[in-house]
Amino acid sequence: MTIVSSSYLIILVLGIVAALANLQSIPDIKQKKLLFQIIFYIGIFTQIATQGLQYLNASGRHKDLDRQFAYALFAYTRDDPKLLKDFASDTPYVIGYRLFKDNPPNFDAARYYFDKSIDKGQFVASSYYMLATIERIQHPNDFTAAKRLFGKAIESDAKYAGAYYGRALTEVNMEASAALDDLWMSLKYEEGDLICITINDPVELEKYWKTVTSNAGLNERFKEFQAGCMKH
């Protein structure tokens, strides 16, 4: 059983337990009129039935999304835009990401699908992250919009390491101390070593972190992050 399915089952069990807890009131209910007793038992039955239906509905939706996403990945690897749009109509994030990765990238079209994904409540944090990345690439001299969108990604998922790193890059030249704070958060939550590898890459350091590495005080803290990465 998957983690998601287990979560649905736990919610179902807790809901049923909460409904059955009302049975402790039976001694008092027996003193009431018959109509009141009938309403009481119908209420418990309805609550249990509702929990069961919600479980079945949520579980079914999850399977639908799994199937649709698998089809979308197939279309993605076929490099067939029309097929991708047919199969990924319910997962617009996949279409947006493919358009973003095109050579050359189609930023305007990608933005449309990322917005659509957010509207559907799917891949919300990731969609905000991609929108922010597009803004950062397209407006290298004004990161106001990019920083706001990275913040939206973090609001949607407080453990989104990439969003913290992306926001750090929008701050490094104007708010270097804040950039280091976000860098620390990105290292705290990253699940692999990509960010660690990145901040130890000479090309990356020269391109993005020169403001920090050229400042003795800031560089001391930055080196602590780099050293921590080496201990992984």
C-alpha cells in the first residue's frame, strides 16, 4: 500500500472512530423519545457512510491522476507536442515544463500552463518555482517578480529546497545576508546533493556568488555551508 493510500485509510479509520465515539451517549439517548433516537442513529450511520464515500472518492482520484501522469510521461518522452497536450490535458504542469525545456524555450506558452496548473491545485509549489525561474531568466536586472514568485512557492511548500535557492539568487547582489539565510534553508531541506554540488562549483560561484565570496564576513559563513556539504 502506498503512503498516500495509507493516509486516506488513516483518515477513514479516524472518521469512523469519531462517529462510533458517539455511541457512548446511548444510555442517555435511550431516555429520549423514539424519534430522537432514530435521528441519533441515522446521524452516526450517515457520518460513517460519508467517511467511506470520501475514502473511495479520494482513492479513485489518486489512481486517475497516476494513470494520467503515466500517459503524460510517455508523450513527453516521445517529443510529440500534440500527443503531450492530448495525454496531459489534466496535468498542465507537464506541458508547461516541456515547453520550458524546448530549444529555444517557449516561456509565454509555458507560463500559461503553469498558471493553469496552479488554478487546478496541482504541482502548485513547483509551478510557482517555474514561473519564478522564467521571470529570473527574462528579467536579469529586476528580480522583484521572481523573488515574489519564489516566495509563493515556499508558501505552498515550506520545505521546497529549490525555491529557497532560487530566491537566494534573486537576493545575493542586493540582500546578501538574506540570500545566505535562504541558502541555509535550501541546504536544510534538500533531499539530494545538487545544491551542495552547485555551491562548490567554481563556475557557479563566479556567476552567482561573487558578491558573497568577495566579502570577508559573508564569505566566512558561506564557507561554513560549503564545508558542511563536504561532510555529507
